[in-house]
Amino acid sequence: MHGDRGLAPPHGGKLVDLVVDEGRAAELMALGDRWPSWVLTERQRCDLDLLACGAFSPLTSFLGRADHASVCERMRLVDGTLWPIPVTLDVDDRTRDAALLWGRLALRDDDGRLLAVLDVHEAWRVDPRVEAEAVFGRCDPAHPSVDHLLYRSHRWYLAGRLEVLPSATTLEGAGPRFTPAGLRAHFDRLGITRVVAFNTRNPMHRAHQELTLRAARETGAHLLIHPVVGPTKPGDVDVATRVACYESLLPTYRSGQATLALLPLAMRMGGPREALWHAIIRQNFGATHMIVGRDHAGPGQDSLGRPFYDPYAAQELVRRHQDELAVSMVSFPQLGYVEDTDSYEPVDQVPPGTQVSVISGTEVRRRLARGQALPSWFTPPAVASVLRRRYPPLPERGVTVVLVGEPGAETTATAAELACRLQALGRRVRRIGDEGSRPEQATPTPAPVADLAGLTARAVESTRAGDIALCTVHTADAPALERMRIEVEAWGGFFLVPVAPAGTAGRSGSPGSTGAARARVEALLGQLRAHGFLTSQEDQVSA
């Protein structure tokens, strides 16, 4: 059995280290300004971190064309090594041209700091639909990674030799984080030779804790709580809140029983393939066992309301490749709470007639929205306290209202009327996208669809602060607005208000507040009240 001979060896036999020494780093810094640059996305930054430290061993860079095709088609590198998820560097046309011309590409963060240099060997154009079908099983944009491939990634992939500066890595020195080598050294110091890893992207509740305790008992291993803190699924609980939940839960384990280590992995929500990927990554960190639960790394439902993956497909795929891994799978079914015995049991194994309680994420959000307590059998009090601070009752949360319409007096009149009414109710309102517009202007300029990414970031910031963000945009495509909704609703409410196209309203009389605008605003205020974002006290003020 794995673990009897010590910590698991790295996948491929050797732990990769792409970080250059200080001398080489100084050379790259001196030369870096000569080369074209690319500012890494959040996902690319996470991938660079894990490539650099060896968490993605045996990869030594972003995948080249042949390896990329092989991984998509058969979950293996060209040399036959098991690897289920593509790790690639996508760039735009201009960057591709410059990188091929110079042969080098400086990889930088948002502040322009040099992180790494790619010695460019090849560039090729990809078909995102082909990759989506191969890796995620279908080309449905309801899947977050399919959406990313189709709408938020670039068509050119680059590959080559990668050199990473020592200052680039964020794995050490920022909270409970470790490189694979660092975590292995930590276990060696404690004399630990058997480790069972638990992957999570959500706050841990009592069922999760019970699952980890059972896994530790069954394997006789030290527990590694290894939560993902890179990009996960849009709408997930933010990283700071999740980390606070993990840190509040850790003292409830017996002293020396568990280690918490944060992993800056950009999840792909790839279900079975992702579960296999997670096992390989945890093997690189030394884990001898890994917990694979029901619907591991599943993205939820597709556009027709069906699950993307069978709930136990991930366990089946990991089990199928168990002989190629040095980490053993510990599988569990879904656990539910049995009040009669005050215990957690597999929901499909309890005797008929036994009352089993399971709280969904939707129910958790509903209780928090109403200011109701989370039951102690479901959530440890320390975790519940963190979640209550993060998710106050609905009347205390922010809201984003998006007016969708072409430029014209009617759009401006509706925005002005709505801002006036909400401010009269005592709510803080921020105009986004048309800050310079006034009702007397006949042709204000709402933001075009291309600016939605920037507007979304500002709307999230405002909603997170408890304000009402009032955005005006041109008629946008449904996927763009859906992405905006998902990101905003992680913090508060999101409402769309269609406005008549330019030339159909607001032409006669004053271009100020029209009857249509007032009716539109009254309808929205009714929705805000119905959904709980306006309190009874505010209703009295409005009346």
C-alpha cells in the first residue's frame, strides 16, 4: 500500500524547480526591458507559480503543441506520462507576433514586475471548441472553463523554455503556504510518512470535517487540508472568507492531527479529469492518499439543468489509473446528519425511514440572507460566525442595477430617476458607465459591451461595500451579462432593467424624467422590496 515506504515520490520521479539563482535573475532583470511583455492573467499567474515550484511535475513549462494535443486526446504527454489537464499560455495576436520576432517574452504581473522569461520555441492557433469538447466533454458555456475558453482566452498558445525569478513565487511567506519541497520538509521534521490530502474550494462544514476525520482514521495518516485559493467557479465564496473559515476550523482538530496549506491552483472544474489532476498535484506535495468525494470538482448543471458529470465518475477515473499513481484514493459517498444518533452517515446506506438531514449551499445562502442561524449540527460555531460576517442579511447588502439600452434621453432619464429615488431611501448610489451624463443631455453615452469587464469589477467593488451600483450599458449579449451577474451575486443583488432603444421614447417634451422612466423605476423598486433588499423602514420612507 502507498505510504508504507514514506512520502509519495514526485510524479515522473523528479520534483521540478524552475526558479533561477540570483545571478541569473539579475541578468534577466537587466535584459527584460528589451523584450516584449505579457501581463499574466490570474489563471496564468497561478499556473506559473505551480510550474515554478514543481507542483506540476513533470512539466517544465507551458505545454507545447504536441503535448497539448496529446493531453486533450488521451490525457497523456507525448512520452506517455499521465497528465489530464492542459496547462497553456494564451496570448493575443500582437504579443504572438512580437514574441516570435524577438524569441523571448517577458512575463509580468499587473504592476509590471518581471516574473519570468519564456524562450519562445513555438506558437500555434487553437480551436477552443475542440479543446472544450476533448477536455470537458462538451462545448456548453454553462461550464465555467468552457466559457473561459470561448469568451475570455486568446487564440494563440506559446511554448518554450521557462525561467522564473525567485521573487515571482507566492507560495511561501503569504499565510500557510508551502512549495512541494517545503511541505515535504515540514512532514519530515514532524516524522510524518503517511499523509491524506483533502481538496476543497468551499468553506468546510461538519460533514466535511467528519469525512476528513474518517479518512485519517482509515488510512492512519496525517491530514493535509489543502484548499484551493486560486480562481475557482464564478460565484464561489471569496478567498479571504474561505481562508478565515479554514483557520477557524483548524483548532477543532486534535493537536498535531492536521496541517493547513493553501494551494494557489486555478481550478478548471473539470470533474473526473480534474480529480485525476488533483491526485497528481497532491502526490507532488508528498501525499500518500487523497480524498475523492461525490462529484469531485464538478461545475454543477449544464444549460439544460442536467449535471455535467456523473456524481461518482471522478472516483471511477482515479481508480482506473490507480496503478500509475503513488497516491491512493480514499473515496466517500455523500454524508448526511442522522439526528437520532447525532452522527453523519452515508445517505444511501441508512435504514429505510431514517430521517437524514442535508443542507445545500442554496439553503445556507437562504438562511444567511434572512439572518437565520446555521444549525450547529451543520456548521461549527466558529465557521458560522465567519459566514455571518461575510453574508449579512439582504437589506444590508449591496445591489447592482444594469440599465440595458442604446444611448438616448430615456436611458439617462431612467438612471436619474432611479438614483434620485434610491438616494431618497437613504441608500448610497454609484453611477457607473455614465458618470458624466445628466437628464438634460439628449445623447448620453452608456458603456459599450466591450467595457463590461471593467464595469463588472467596479460593480463588484460597489456591491461589496453595500452600495447600489447603477450601470448603463448598450444592449449586450446574454453571455456577457450572465458573467457579470455571477460575479456580482457573490456579494449582493443583481437586476437588469431593459430601456427602450434610442428614438422610441423620450423624444417629445422634456428629456428629463418621463412617465415610462417613472414606471420602470417603480417596477424595479417593487422587485427590490420583493427580494428583501429594501427594508420595511425604507418602505415607510418611500411611502
